[in-house]
Amino acid sequence: MNLLKKPTSVNATLFPKFPPISRVTVLLQWASYSQLKVHWRKDRPLDDAIQVDKKWRMCSKVVKEVLNEPNQVIPLRYLEKRRNRLKLNVRAITFINQNPLLFDTYYDRIKPKSELVKFVRPSEFLSNLLEEEKRAYAENELLIVEKLCKVLMMAKNRVISVEKLVHVKREFGFPNDFLSSIVPKYPNYFRQVRVDEENSFLELVSWEEKFAKSVIMRRAEEEESLTGIRVRPSFVWKLPRGFYIKKEMREWVRDWIEMPYINPYDDASNLEPSSREMEKRMVGVLHELLSLSLLKRVPVPILGKFSEDYRLSNAFASAFTRHSGIFYVSLKGGIKTAVLREAYKDGVLVDRDPLLEIKDRFVELLEEGWKVRMEELRLRREAVTKDTESIVANDSDTQLQGSNEQI
């Protein structure tokens, strides 16, 4: 393992020293081209993939709300008061009834002499799933460590606010307690630095060279080992059927793709902020971040929180539409979400992260619960139907008996 070092600068090799006038001309030409955008068009399969995940994300949010409580129990009325913050569009008790395998309810007192109120706690099914989750995190601990290292290695000065990392832990598959379960366990990689009572940062202690290869570089190496032919690292740029770009944009894309790939782990401090090389590097960083995420997609506002850490331009979000053969921006749910196109086929995630096993088991538990709920509703409907038929039959018998008595 190498000590933390400053990576090799890419500026000297990828941005040649033009004469003053030529350099200005090149930058002005790039500035005009960088304003080009591809006409945005809805990609229904990718939108549908986001919509499908909406329900389990909401359920996951409510579960975490309960798990974060002392002893993992909460009065139902307290949970009800948090509906707006959780963006829960039904009453808390309705949500619990709709997902019967997630929680148990019971009566207890908030204070020793107070009245009995209904409490919510994880069900046995959910508790078993949480144990499976712990095992999955343990089995993939080295993957989590590598991801966390990579997130820091791409950052300016190899340091990021703890608050930001906690905010994206779900996107990258970090455990809820990664600051206490992972960080202290690997002091050779991580150091948490507290600035004051409210602010702390996570710092990379040592540079691991084997982590300093992007997904694109590893893919090129794999192809080279299979074919024996040298493969140049390059982005996969492909628009879905029915999408189009104008001629001038096609020419721009062709020239941009031909530019040498810039490793997002290399030092970019010497690159011109408005240069083509910085654009290439920025797209590389965004591609790598999405590749490290669980679902190969991240809400754009979340990425925006890291713009300074990763030296992203203020208008970084426009790169997603300008490079629409690499990315797709979904507007589903009123939130812009950047999606890595190459990770999906016909709206189905094919580049699956090992940590998705946790999400898959959670979805299975939800679906089993929905089946239980549907069966309960079916039995209730049958019971109501039988009761109605019984009442009608009794009324008929009564009327018939009355008629006989009159006769």
C-alpha cells in the first residue's frame, strides 16, 4: 500500500501548450459547443424503473424512522405526526395495515401513570430481515471499504464532510452505522476529523493504487485481456431507439469521444475550469459516482451537494443532457434523477451491485405482506357476503312465515 500521494497531473499530456491566440480560440470554440444540448425526450422504461422502486423506498423510509427510535419502538401517534416529513400520503395506521409483515402494534404507557396508547415495533419478520442485512454487510465489507475509499479518492484534498456522506449512504449502500462499524475498523484508510461540535470530516489516510481505476478503465483492461488487443478506455455512448441529435451535436460528440479518457482519480487541479479536458474529467467523475451507486442512478440535487468536493462546474447538471448517450435525466416524482444508461437494458438493471441482495429481500418481504393483506381483505369480503346472504335468507324466512300465518 502506498502512502497518500498526489496523483499524476493530466494537464501536461492532455492540454498542450497552444500559443496565446490559439489557446483562446480553442477555449472560445469549446465554450460555444458546450452550450449545445440534446433535445430531452422521455425514456419510458427508465422512468418506469424509478416508479417501481418508489413504493419500497417509502416503506424503507418508515422502517428506518422506527429503527432510529430508542429501543426501536415508537407511539403510533408520534409516527402519525411525522407523516408530512416522511411524505406519507396515508395515515400511519393505514400504512401499517397495508404492510402487515413490517410492524407489530401493542399497547403500553408513554409514562408510568399515563393512559395506554398504541405502540409500533419491528415485526419478527422484519427483525429476521435485519439480521440477514447484517450478514450481507459483513460479507461485502471489503466492497463497502473500497467504495468509501473511491468516493474520497476522487474528492478535492481527499476529504468530505461526514454530513454529506451520511446523506448519501443509502445511494451507495453504506450501512446506517458505517461511521462506527466501518471507519474505526480501518484506520489505515480513514480518519474522522472533528472541527467543532457540529461539523466533522472523513479524511483518506492512505492512497490505495488498486482502487484508483475507474469502471471504464477496468472494462478496457478486461477486454484487452480477452482479445489480446490494446483497448482504449472510452465511454459507452448510445441513444435508445427513437432518440436523435442534430448534425452539429453529432460532430461534437464524435470529437469529444475521440479525446483521451481522463481518469477521475487523477489530480485535476491544473486543468482549465472551462476546458474540454475538464468537461471530460467531470463526465468521468459523474459516470464513476453513478457506477458506485447501488441502482446506478442518483438524484441530481444530491450530486449537487458534492459539486465543490469534486470540482464540478455550477452548470454540471447540463452535462447529463449534453451527454444523453451516456446519461438519462428522469423527471419522475418531480425530482431530477441522473441514470447511467449502460447499466440498464429495457428498463431493467443489469449491472447489479452485490449489496442489492438486501433490497431484494426487503421487496420480497413487502410483496409477501401485500399477499397476506389481499387474503385478509378477500376473507373479509367473503364474510360480509355470507352475512348479507344470511340476513336476506332470514328476512325471506320471516316474510314467508308471516304470510303463512296470515293464510
